[in-house]
Amino acid sequence: MPRDPQGAARHAMVREQVRARGVRDRRVLAALATVPRHAFVPPALLHAAHDDAPLAIGCGQTISQPYMVALMTAALATRRTHRVLEIGTGSGYQAAVLAHLVRRVFTVERLDALSAAAAERLTALGYRNVVYRVGDGSEGWPEEAPFDGIVVTAAAPDIPAPLLAQLAPGGRIVVPVGDRSLQVLTVAERGPGGLRTWTEGACRFVPLIGPHAFAERP
Ligand code: SAH
């Protein structure tokens, strides 16, 4: 029996699901190897914490698949000095990964219960450079803009315009763009010549709910 079974499973997760699929950014791999993913899943799903899949976290929401978190984080091309905005706090796992890589993480969640639980979890784990807001993240966080990076961890029909407006020069935004059931991971960079946009493959996220995104299902 290994002394740190969760650590062993986590390192295997990084090796087999993330590195083997082509994410080679050393800072991103190190962050995923460090953040205790098992602390972000409901106790009943502890056995599945390092599975190659998203998992239900309550309120009809999910913690993203490890590979997807790595791909989105690598696409942001973060630096130590950056301030990054995350839309869709969920479990707080993506925020924790970012907290290892940048100066400050601003994370917005529309569901109060999830935001509060994530804040409590990250604080207990010792993360001090994450700030939380409850509200419609498709409006961004104008008082704290501009951001060096913005990551939307829910599906949107387009890159929400208010978020583009809050992106700093040279900054990148990563958004799953598509319909409610299937999206393409879309990356845009605000360069000197304007916005450069490319895609990183198909993905499946829960919908971003709001006036700039999808309507809430009854
Ligand atoms: N990043 C999370 C996974 C997020 S799942 C993690 O690492 O665990 C997507 C989250 O986006 C859900 O928690 C959902 O409630 C939230 N969400 C949906 N629409 C939103 C909106 N308009 N503003 C903020 N959060 C939103």
C-alpha cells in the first residue's frame, strides 16, 4: 500500500491522461500534480476522483475532466504575474490549479452554495490568492478588469462580449463555444493587430446561464 495513495493516483492521472495526450507545459503539469483533486469531489465519488471524466458535484454541475482543465490552463499561457478571471467556480478545482500559476485568481459563480463551498475548501487548503464573487459571470468582473487571462468553464453560444472587453492587451480568453450539448474549445488572443482566434478541439460543458448565454432550463 503506497503511503500517499491519492498522490500516486494523481501522478498517474497527470502522466496517462494529460501528458500522454500532448499537454507538455511543465508549469501546468506541476500544478495538476500538486492540487489534491480528491478534495474537490463529493465523498461518495472519492474512488473516481482521478478518473478520466467529469464528475457530478451537486446542483446539477460538474468538476471538469482533468485533461480538459489542463488543456484550458495551458491555452491561457499564464505567467506568475498574471491576474486571471474564471467564470464558473464550481468545485474550485480549476481556480486552485490557476492559483499555483498566477498572482491572483478572480472566480465568479452564479450558485451561492457552490461558491461558498469552494471558498471554504480552498481556504482550508491554504489558497490565499483567490477571490470569489456570486453573480452572472457572463458580465465578467468589470471593477477588477482588465485581466491577463479569462477562462469560462461553462458552454457559451459565443465568446461573451463583456468578457472580451475585459481582456488586457496580449491577454487570452478560453471558452467552450457551441450549443448546449457540444462545443469547440475556442481560444482568442488580443494582439496588436486585433483578436486572433483558434480552436483546440471538441468538448462538453454544462451551459453558461445568463443573458449573454443560455436560458435556464425550467
Ligand atoms: N470550474 C469548475 C467547473 C465548473 S462547471 C471546477 O473546476 O469545478 C460550470 C459552473 O459554471 C457551474 O458551477 C455553474 O453553476 C456555473 N455557471 C453557469 N452559468 C454561470 C454564469 N452565468 N456565471 C457564473 N457561473 C455560472
